[in-house]
Amino acid sequence: MASRQGPLPAQGSMTVKGANPLSSKTTTVLSSSYADTEFREALALLDERGILNTAETRRQLRLDLQKEVIDSNGEIIDEFAKVAEQLGRIGMTIEKLNESFNEMKTQLGAAHEATSSTLEEASRLLAQQRQVEQKQALLGAFNANFVLSDDEIAALTLTMEPVDELFFATLAKAKKISNDCEILLGFENQTLGLQIMEQVSKNLGQGFQKLYKWVQREFKTLNLESPQIGSSIRRALRVLAERPGLFQNCLDFFAEARENVLSSTFYTALTGNSPSGKEDTSVKPIELAAHDPLRYVGDMLAWTHSAAVGEREALEGLFIGEGDEIAKEIQAGRENELWRLAAEDGEDTGEFDAVKTLNELVDRDMSGAVRLLRQRVEQVIQTNEETILAYKLANLLDFYKNTFSKMLSPDSALVETLGGLESEALRQFRSLARDHVAAIQGGFQHIPADLRPPGFLLDALEQLTAIMKTYETSFTSSGNREAEFEPVLAEAFDPFISGSANMAKTLQAPADSIFFINCLVTARWNLSQFDFTKRRAAQLQTNIDEQRASLVEAQYRLFRAESGLDALITALGVLEDSDDDVEKVSSLEAVQEPALTRASQLLDDFLPSALMDAVERLKHLQDSGLARDITEEAAEKFCVDFEHVEEMLMLADELAEQRHGESDDFQSLRALFPRTSGEIRVLLS
């Protein structure tokens, strides 16, 4: 150590050589890691033993620990001895098992050699069984999908079998087989597919024929008035729709049967007796109201409408209660090749409209009742002699025509029949109106003394008012009610107003205008009460204004003539306030002293009673307000003329005064004609 470390100090040499135990211990203790897990466990074991830190204990501790280690090793050896003994036993058991295994292996080998031929035969048989089962499953699937059983064929084709769920299921299966056979026809060998299709097509044809006959039988006993119509008939119709020809034949048969039923029902409703003559006490005959033509026709039309609505509701549930299934089936049937070939001969192949077909069927069902209706209504129209009643009948027929047009279609036979009856009623109305005009032609010459509207005009207006009230409450389909009502005015109004105008021409003025205004005002008042005659009322007002202007002019002329100012107004009316025209005034004959003095005197005599005389001339004008307005307007025109006369005379005086000054030869025109325009307005107001 000295050679490696070199020389040390003296005291250091002594410490090394002596190997101080305390120093070694301290170094050992200090070098120990208290973070070591084993060290901490050792300390924990010492704490568990409760050993005191004494010299004797420290000396004895190592011996005790060594003894414990030896004892533990001995126990382990004992345990391993027991294990060795058990392993020996296990070895013996394994040897025995090996012997038994070898013996069994020998026996199995012998058994396998003995049964190998049997197992091969069994495997072969199992394989054959699987093949048979596959073929059997294939045959079953083929029979289920492509072959009808005997029971199914019987249910589909025999008429003695009912049309029930089995029938419809079999029919659906047959259609599916027919469709699936198209796949078989895609292969090289088509014999099987052709044979199956031939047989299935035959069965399908017989099935549809059976269904067709069954539907016809059901239609004979079908009660559409029943709230519950069997679902089987609806299903049958939906299925039968695949054959449009058969379906149409059924519709024709049904329409004929329903036509007879509704005709008989309508006849019973009319007479209270069935077509066979049997009385039905539960029905109140419509013919009991035949004395009242309007009610009679209305009851018949109401019954027709009720029957058509009921028929349509029932048929909706019967034919389109399944949505658009019938339309789809008919369309599919028309697209079928066989039906397309048939359609080439004239059958319509357009898209099937279920609602249109339903409306046509209702129309056909009602045709028998409609014939009876037409006969009865024609009889009422032809025997009627009342003008207003004829128009009310036409209006009633128009209302129901529009109603049925919305419910069915404008082209339906029922709507066309009602349209024809309406036209006939309107012809009768026009004929009666013309006969009425012809009958009272002689009365056109008798003018009342008080110039009031003649009696024939008042009667005509009363009749027209009744017609207009009827038209106002009607539900006309026209968008222009005024234009639609014009023909009525032409027949029931224009001849009478024209007759009044002709009568007015025979009178002298102003009586002609007064009489005609009275007629026009009365007519306008009647027409203005309705919105669909506003335009004609406005035309009458234009005529009134023309006659009013004539009366205003007549009153104005009378004012000028009776006032004595006509010559003066005429002479001065053409002059203006220019110097040249003012200079001419004094030379006019009308403003000379004698003429002007006479005019002033006549004016003074005229003014006190002028207004009363003017009103008296219009006393026969029934509209007092209009008479007052006419007089006031005429007076205003006269006052305007007088103002011009006054102005011209004053200008003439001013010009003369400028020329002559205060000479004795000057004569003032205003002194000879002193009245002022203010005085005139006061006296004529």
C-alpha cells in the first residue's frame, strides 16, 4: 500500500498499520444504503423479533440466524422426499396407462379393419341420400313455383267452387307462374317453359271467365244503398281490371242494371207507384206538387241530384276504394301484348282515368231517370204561360246544370240534357216576353196627363225586378254577370223603354223631355239596385243627362224670351270688352232708348214670378231635386248673360261720358236699364 499511495504523514502511517476497528465499522455503516429494500426488510425482521441491541445479543444473533437457516433447509429436504415418493407413484400409474393405451390401440386397429368396408358403403349411401334430398327439394320448389295442384286448379276453374281467398291466391300464383316462365324461355331448352305457360294460360283464362261470371251474378243482387259493400266484390273488380275487355263488359252490364233500378226508383218517387203498378205508401209522390211548376221541377231536380250523389259515393267505394289499384291493373292489362293487338282494331289505349270512368258510369246509371226528367220538365216548360216563371225555371235548370257539371263533367249526358232544357226554358221566356210586348203595343200611345211613366212600363219594371232578384240569388258560373244578363234586358226591358222613347217623341218640348226623364229615372232606380245591371243603369243616366240638358236649354230660352232680354242678349252676346266692340254698342238697335226702356219694363214684370213660373213648368218632373237643379242651372246661364249685358252697357256709358262730358245730349244707358246682376241673382235664387 505504501508503494501505491506514496509516503504518508507519520500519524497517518500509524492509523493504517493498526487497522482501527472503529474506523472500519464506521466506514461500513456509512457505506450501507438505507434505501435498499433487503436492508429495510432485515431491519423489519429484527424489529419483529424484539431483539435488544446488547453485546450478548449481537454475539448470539449470527448463531441464531444460522440455526434457523439450517432448520429451514431440513424442512425443505423433508418436503422434497415426499414429492419424490409421489412422483414414483405417478410414474407407475403412467406405465399402466401406456400398457392400457397400447392394448386399446391394438383392438381399435382390428375393429377398424373389420368395419372399413361397412363405413365406405355408409358414406356412399349418405352421399346418395343428400343428392336425393337436393333433387326432392328442387322438385318441391319447382312444383310450388311452377305447378298448380289439383285443388288449386279446381278452385280456379270450376264454377261450383266459391270465389274465395283460395281462388284469389291461386289466381295470383298462376299469374306469377306465367311471369316466371319467361325466365325459362331464356334458356336453350324452351320445351318445359312453353308447356307450363300453355297450361297456366289456359287455367288463367278459365279463372278470369269464372271471375267475370261471378261478378255479373253479384251485380244482379248488389245493393248500393247498403253502407257496407263487400270487400270481395271490390277485390274481384280490381283483379278483373287486368282484362280490360271483361272489365268493360262488367261495367256495361252494371250500368244497364243500375239504369233500370234508378229509372224504377225515380218513377216511384214521381207517382208513388212502382212500374208494375204496386203502390208504395212510404213515398210521397212528387207529382202532388205539379200545380206549382217551379216546386215540381225543383223537387225532380233535387231527387236527381240526391240520387247522383248517392250513386257516385257508392261507386267510389266500389271502384276506387282501393286507391288507384284498378287504374294500375287496367293499364298493365292494356300494355299486355294480346290486348295491344286487340287495341289496334280501335280500342283506346290511353291512360286509364278512374275518376273520369266513375263519372261516366254515374252518368250512364242516371240516363234512364234523366229521360223521365226531360219529358216531365219539357211538359212543364211548354205548358207554362208566365214570363217570370219561365225565367225562374231556366235559372233553376242553370243552377243544377252547373252543379252537375262540377260533380260529373261538362260533357256528361246529364249536363247536356239540363243545358238543353235550360235553352228551351229561355226560348219560352223570350217568346212570352215578345208576346207580352206585342199585346201591349197599343198602350204605348196613351200618355198620362201628369207625364208619369206609363202603366206598361211600370208593369214591365215590376216583372224585370222579380227576374233580377231571381238572377241575383242564382249561382251563375259566368265570370261576367252583366254580359250574361244582357239578353234578358234585351227581351224584358229594351222594348218597353224604346216604346216610352217613341211616345215622348209625340209630345212638345219640354213635355217630351219631362215624360222621358220620368221613365228613365224610374227605370234607372230599378236597375241600380243590382250589381249586374250597373252598366245599363249608367247608360240610362247618360240618357237622363241628355234630356236634362234639353230641359235646361228650354228653361234658359224661356227666361230670355219672357224677360224681354232675348234681343239684347243676342245683340251684345257677340261683343267683347274691346274698344271697338264697346263703340258699337250705342249704335245697336236693341240698346236704343225705346227698345231698352221696353226691355227694362218687361224685365221688371218678369222677375217677381220668374222662378215660380219656371218651377211650375217642371211640376210634372217626378224628381223634384232634378227639377230644382235644372231651374238653377238655367237661371245661372241667364244671370251670366245678364252680367255680360250689364258690363257692356256700363262700358258704353263710360266711353260716351269720356266723349261728351257733361253735355246735355248725353243719355246714360244704365239710367234706362237700371237693374243689376246682383238683383237678378237674388230674385232668381
